[in-house]
Amino acid sequence: MIKGSRAPLPLLVPALIGLVFLVLPLIALLVRTPWARLPELLTGAEVWQALRLSLVCATAATAVSLVIGVPLAWLLARVEFPGRGLVRALVTLPLVLPPVVGGVALLMALGRNGVVGRYLDDWFGVTLPFTTAGVVVAEAFVAMPFLVISVEGTLRAADPRFEEAAATLGASRFTAFRRVTLPLIAPGIAAGAVLAWARALGEFGATITFAGNFPGRTQTMPLAVYLALQSDPDAAIALSLVLLTVSVAVLAGLRDRWMTAS
């Protein structure tokens, strides 16, 4: 960074406009928050029900992402195979895919008449749409790419010679991964897990499309905000404030890893 230099006006003005554009809605949310009614609005049974469901589902979706996402990231970072670039593109597609489209895709795949869902229903009696498990599936679908990207980047930055040294000492590839690689990439896994959890907590489009909006079963905090906005704007603002607080806490926790120190 160039220190001691003044920003040229043609760059400073649009930069300030961009800053205002991003920060003003958040300030407006804080200004319009009904602080006097906040305890009342946040202690209702439906609010705690939605908050508890959101926390449980986001945590479960993060756990699913860890179990299958870390091995996937390792595969993309460490193994050369034909079509790896295409696989990486498909893995990151949910990042740019409209969430509602993701929900429709999940219905086509895992719905009762879906490509795979029909067999889950016929053979095992498992129905995912419009259930709490469906919320977890929808959230994991949109959140796992954040984990995969974080872990893959950490793996690429890690020195593979440590794994090679473990192999020369007789360790199997899985043992080297478990005893050597995992401790090395633990910070990247933690950062990716936090990002995935935050993304899962804020998921709306895929959830409402695939799992519906049933209080106590599939109504998470973002869905509760949407529903409250139609009948009680103050309640919607209060619930939004909770999600905003969580987002700020996540950014603060990841500051040292994802933001360059000045």
C-alpha cells in the first residue's frame, strides 16, 4: 500500500458513494429498530422456536459439510484426475446459483417424485421435502462450497512434503491425512466451517422452496423475518437485528484470517 498519498478525487468520490451504499441500509436498520419493544419482540415463543430451529439446522448442515466437504476439498487439491476443473466448477456452482433455483433442483432430485427421491421414498420410506431434514439438506447444499473453497485453498498452501515424509515412514495415505494433514489445515477447516455455518443460518431461497415454511418444523429465522414483514414490521426488524449481530460476530471472528491487517 502507498502510504502518505492522497486519494485522487475521481477515485475518492465513487469510493465514498460505494461505502455509503453498503453501510446506509445497515444504519437504517439500527435507526428503525424498536429498541423499547426489543425484549418483548425477541422473547415470543415463535421467535425462540425459529431461532432454535435455525441454530440446530445450521449446525447440522455444517456437520454434513465437514464430513463430505473436507474429503472433497482434499480430492480437488491433492489428486490429479481428468475433468478436475469441471468438478471444481460444479462444486462452486451453488455460490452463484440463485437459491430458489437450487431449491427447485433439490426438489427435482430428492423430491417424492425426484430422480433419487422416489427411490428413497419407495425403498426406505424417507421423504425429505417439507421436513426439518429437508432444511438441513437445503442449507448444506448452499453452504458446503464455502467450506470446500476454504479447505482447498489451505491444502494448496500447505507443504505436501510433510505428507510425503509420513509416507516414507510407512504411514498409509489416510493415516498421513489424519495425523499430519488435518492438524496442518485445522485453521482453514475452522474458518470454512464458520463461513458455512453463517451461510446456512442465513439461507432463505432454497429452504422455502425445498422445505417450505412450517412453524416449528421448517421455519428458520430468515423465513420468520419474511413472514413477520407482512404483518409486523417491528418484529421483522428485531429478527433481522439478530441475524445482523450473528453476521458481524462471524466477520469479527474471521478478521485475522480473511482481512489484511493495515
